[in-house]
Amino acid sequence: MKPSPHALIDLYEARMPYGKYAGVRLVDLPEPYVVWMAGEGFPAGRLGRQLAEVYEIKINGLEYLFKPFRGHTP
């Protein structure tokens, strides 16, 4: 199953709304931080779903999916 380009764009543009990494794109969060959050439990709602997606992408080495967007700045 091929991921939706629109879903990837939305995920790429999503930013961390709070904490030490406030304003950082979710896809650019350090992997150890995302793994820690997974252990603590992701927040409810859209942010939690997006963080869970980022977690899966990072632990499976799929960061290359965002390479086409790296030149795109919203």
C-alpha cells in the first residue's frame, strides 16, 4: 500500500506545539525523544496519531519518504 502524498505533506508540515521541541516539525524530532514519548504514551487526538506515525516511520527507517518535501517550506 502506497502512502497518500497529501497525508505525508500534512505530517511533514505538522509541528510540535509544546515543550522543549515546540515549533519543530514532528518528522524532525530526535528519534530518542519520539521513542520516549511512545513509552510514555502519545497524547490523544490528531497530535497523538501523528506522533505515532512519526514513531513508525523513524523506527522502520522510512525517513526517506520526506526527502521530496525538504525543499518545500510552508
